[in-house]
Amino acid sequence: MTHTQKSLGEQNYEQFAERYAAAVETKAHNAYYERPATLSLLPEVEGLQVLDAGCGPGIYTEWLLKRGAQVVACDVTPQMVEITRRRVGNLAEIHQADITQSLTFAVDAAFDIVLCSLVLDYINDWQPVFKEFFRVLRSGGTLIFSCGHPTGDYLYTQRKQLTPGNYFNVEKFVTEWSGFGEPYPVITSYRRPLQATLNPLFKVGFILDEILEPKPIPQFEEANPEDYNRLMREPGFLCVRACKLC
Ligand SMILES: C[S@@+](CC[C@H](N)C(=O)[O-])C[C@H]1O[C@@H](n2cnc3c(N)ncnc32)[C@H](O)[C@@H]1O
């Protein structure tokens, strides 16, 4: 990729990085839904080396540091890198890096855990990304990621008529997010079937350990009753834990 060609992730998040950072600490979809589920897949992290891949505003990075992990964080969007630096200072090693490329800042087997929350939805081909995560994990290390749920994303894109609509394809779709104030950011993502979500893991050597199709926690209901009722009936996110040679 040339330096004039921005990745999809950067195009999406440079529009509203500060607004995203301000909202997601307490936004129901993150605070009462995705984060509790993803965090429940993490082991005790004290003393562990963790890569926060696609760290965004650094909420997970800060959470990990507070629990005694040694954290390397990276994100493709310069504004997000800056916000994470502001949040944690020099307590973590922070890089501007695109996870679809080689992670040149990391030697082989550098990490016990790779955490990649809500990042892969902006990447078409996951296999090279998982291959690089596999390389930087030590033997016995763990990859934890969250993404749009294959069924939930399919239902969402059908409801909003965003794609021609074939569950079995990896499809790009564009939508506006209204939950972060105006101007509404225009977000381009990929949705994919279950086989395109899990098979790239197996192809590079990961073993599936656990998946979660989480439901929102009770505090969500007061914040957003309409979405709460829907998410208690149909999935929004998928959280996955996979191991390297466990
Ligand atoms: C929804 S935010 C999630 C941030 C954080 N992981 C969290 O859950 O709080 C998505 C982040 O992924 C980053 N991102 C998207 N594509 C990326 C890529 N190819 N490489 C690195 N970061 C990427 C974006 O810049 C953005 O900060």
C-alpha cells in the first residue's frame, strides 16, 4: 500500500476519532455489551505480554495496564494512536501500524496474548492478519478477538438493504453511524459468513478454544431499550478465543 492510499480503518476512524473516544467509555454497545463479553475471555493478565491490535482510543490498553500486563498497542489511525498516548503516556509501547501488513515492531513469539477487538470488520482478507498474529504469539499463546456476528451482520444489512444480500459472500457495505453525534460518520465494513470468520484461523494453525454470542448486560436496557430488546433476540457481536498449539 502506498502512503497516499489510506486503509479502510483509517478512512473510517479519522472522521470522528475524538468523538468515538469520548463516547465508547460509556456507550451501551461497548460498555454493556462488547467489552464485558470480550474481557470475560481473557485470563489473569498480570505479568503477561499483550498486543492490543487496533487499540482505538486505548480503553483496553488502559484496562490491561491497570491489571499488570505489559502492553504493546497499535492502530492504523494516527488520531487513535495519539488518543491512546494521551490516555496511558509511556506506560505502553504504542505504534501506528496497519495489521494487514507485517508487524515489524514485534519479534516472533513476543506475546502471550493478542487482543483484537472490533477491528477485523474493516479488513477483507483475515488470513494474513491471523498468520502474523500466530507468528508474534508464543507457543501456548492466545488470540482473542471480537467482530460483527455473521448472522447479526447479515440480518442488519438485509434490514437496511445495504447489500445485494447473499449470506455466503464476503460483502462490503457502507452505512452512517448515528450514535456519535453529527456529522454522522460514513463507515465502510465487511460482513462475512461463519466459515469465512473461522476457517482463516484454522488455516494458519490456530485451535478454537471458545466462542461467545453474547447478550447485553442488564445496564444496557435503561440506556437503549430498543436495541436491548433486539440484541436479546438476535446476535450483534461474536467473541472468539483461539490458541497457538494449546
Ligand atoms: C471500533 S474501533 C475499536 C477500538 C478498540 N479495539 C476497542 O475495542 O475499543 C476500531 C479500530 O480499529 C482500527 N483499525 C481498523 N483497521 C485497522 C488496521 N488495518 N490496522 C490497525 N488498526 C485498524 C481503527 O483505526 C479503529 O481505531
